[in-house]
Amino acid sequence: MEARKRDGTEYPPRSIYLILCGLLRYLKVSGVYEKNFLDENNGEFTDFRKLVDARMKSLIDKGFGCSLKQADPILPKDKETLWQKHVFGKESAEQLLHTVFFYACKVFGLRGYDEHHDLQCEQFTIGEDSAGRFIQFRGRATKTYKGGLGHLNVQSKNLRHHSSQGDRCLVDYFELYLGSLGNTGAFYRRPLPPTDEEQIRFGQKVVGVNKLKSFMKTITHKGGLKGNFTNHSRKRTCATQLYMNGVSEQEIMRRTGHRCEKSVRKYKRSSEQIEMDVSKILDQPI
């Protein structure tokens, strides 16, 4: 017995492990707890684990799973391109929606889909303190925070972002967007064509699931960016940019919502400039 993709090719090692995790989850949901075949202390499945381990190593030898496909971050030069090509802006409702969608995740570290789908206008407030104007975001239940007895010592996100004054002041963009929605209800709604009286308009219908999931691909396509960009790119952008500027892992975790350093480190990737600098250091002198 073996598992293969529909086209007959073999699964990479990590996919095999995830399939086994799915089977194990199904057993637990069905009330079967004593058949944990991934538990190293369960001697009943020792031979099975050895077989899986050998198979995974064999696949690595064949070159399967040697490269991990990850979403690319949106680097500063990419963001400038999106601004210059008017993908971001406030000249139309669609521009404003794209801008708020991207920066809501970049600034507050929101997850690619689930946190966005359930966002409400009431979670954002515009204010001002001694440091200037700010956007306040108050999170609710997420993948890493469910509330209840198990999370009594875990807090939901409560983040304040100050933005510099200027043409691209995020506070102004969020204030305009929230005002266009009446400051209440679902945060993502379908943009409407402008009228003579009103340039920025949104309907009452929320953005659909499939549309929301493909937003980042739409944005990067309009900007002509090349790479593997998904909704996950925005959260990776948040972690990568903070990492590149020397922000501590603890603060990165506070923004992204991760609860352990190991998880947040997966989001940190070298930028092209860092990779070029490393290459120059290790390259032969000219």
C-alpha cells in the first residue's frame, strides 16, 4: 500500500507526515485514542514508524522535498512599485480596499484568511496621543487564541500603530475607509462605482471568500510583481521587515500573534540585499 498524487508522482516527505497527522486527527475525533502511531512511546507501531522514517529519507535522496515553497514577502521596493502604479491609493474604492487590505496585515500581522474574513469595523479605532495620530486594533479569536480555560494566560491582540503625516499616512487611509463603511459591520465589502457626489463608495455585501483569498495575487498582478505571492505574503512581509530592522523576536511575536519563537522564525527570510551581501563576502575577490 502506498500514497501518491493523482498524477502518479510521489508525495514529498512533509506531505506524508501531514497525511498521517490527518489520519491521527480523524481517529481522535472518532474517539480512538490508543492508536497513536506517531507516539515514540507506543511500541505497537515501532516498525511502522521505522518504515515511514526510511521512506521519508529515501524520498529526500531522490530530491523530493528538498525545497520548501514559501510565499514571498513584499519588499520595500515592491511596495513602492504598487504605490507608483496606483494599485495602492485612495482615488477609487478599489484602490482604497487594496491598500487597507495589505496594510491591515502588514501592520497588525493578521493571518492570511481567517482573521480577515471575520474582521469587523468595530475592531479598529482612530485616535491621538502625545506621539501623534494612531490606529488601534483589538483582536478576537484566532488560530492561536481561542479564549476559554485553556487560554486564560493568553491575551488577544491589542496593537497601536502610529503613522507619519503625509500623502501615505495610514491613519488617513483607515479613517477614510472606515468612514465609507459607516464605522460599523463587516470590514471588507464590495466597492461600488463612483458617482458625481461620492468618489469612494462601498456596498453592504461583504467580499466573498474566494475573492478575499485571491486579493494578494490580484494586487501583485496589477503591479506587475514577479514571485510566489499569496495572502500569506503580507504576514511574512510584517515579520521579514521587522527582522531586517533588528526588532526583537518577542515584539515580532506580539505583532504576528505567534506563541513560540520556533514558529515566528519560519517567517523570517533573507532579503535579496542580504543574500547579495553574503554572496559578495563568500565570493572570490576580483
